Amino acid sequence: MEITISSIMKRGKLIILSGPSGVGKGTVRMALMARPELSLFYSVSMTTRPMRAGEAEGREYYFVTKEEFLRKVEEGNFLEWNEFVGNYYGTPKDKVEEKLNEGKNVLLEIDVNGARKVMENCKDAVTIFLIPPSIEKLEERIRGRRTEEESIIQERLAKAESELAQAHLYKHTICNDKVEKAADEIAKIILA
């Protein structure tokens, strides 16, 4: 048997980071990505929702039409996918597998429904649920974005309550009261 670099490389870990809308998943993720010792690859999701100010194609999301998204669903090109507030979101599975096989730790920032789908198929995933210091603080963060109408804000808050009730499904629960503290705790979990 020939020994190659790829045959002795250790497969990366699949890390699921979830939490309600407005909890600061994106901010904590950026703090984690800045730590080279974690060897992280951020799995960019695909969505049909419109791009927000300051977002870039391929950085926050891959932005596609509903028709293109549904075609990819039919082709089996998602590790998980879901519909939320009239838009579709999904994790392209080819990129995840490629990076895991390269020895990278792949970070999925996904909602509870998507996480449950991934957990069913990836029993060894490292699962982390980010919680806010309080529901009031969460509402303050969501309103502070100033990007959505009141009806959407109310939908996000209702979904947040439902998601918080599912935190027990995750191996780890971290409170995001301070970004660096939350990132430190998550880094320890990844390195363990």
C-alpha cells in the first residue's frame, strides 16, 4: 500500500453552531475564524432571500433564485435545507465533504431544523447552541439591525422562543453575553 499525504491526514470535525436569530452567531463565528489554530473552514449556505446591505456573494451566503435552489434540492445537493420566513436556506454538501477530507474543521452556522437534519446523518458532529443573556437582549439585537418590518421581527422572536426550547438537543450550550468569552469557550470545545 502506498502512503500518501492524504491517507495520513486526519479528517476534520464537523461543527454545528446554532442559536436563535439575533443571538450573535455571525459575530462569534468571525471571532472563531480569526483563530488559525482551529483550522476552520466556514461553510457558506445558499439562500433565496435578498442580499442585505454590506453582504457579499459567497461570503455571507450564495444568493440564488428559488428555481435554482429547488433544482439543487431535487439533485440532492444539500446536507440540509429549510424554508424560513418565505425564503429557502441550505448547506451545499460537496464543499463540506471536500474540506473535511482535507483535514479542515468545517463550521456550519445553521438553524435548529437544519442542525437536526445534519445530526441525524453525522452522529459525531460537535454541536453547539448559542443562547442570549436574556430574551429582552435578543429582541434588542434583532430590532437594532433595522433591516426588517415588524411582522418579520415578531416571526423571528416567536421562532427564537421555540429554538431556545430545543437547546437540550446540543452537546454544548454557550451563553453569548460577551463575544470573546463565547468564542474562547467554543475554541476549547473544538480543540478538545
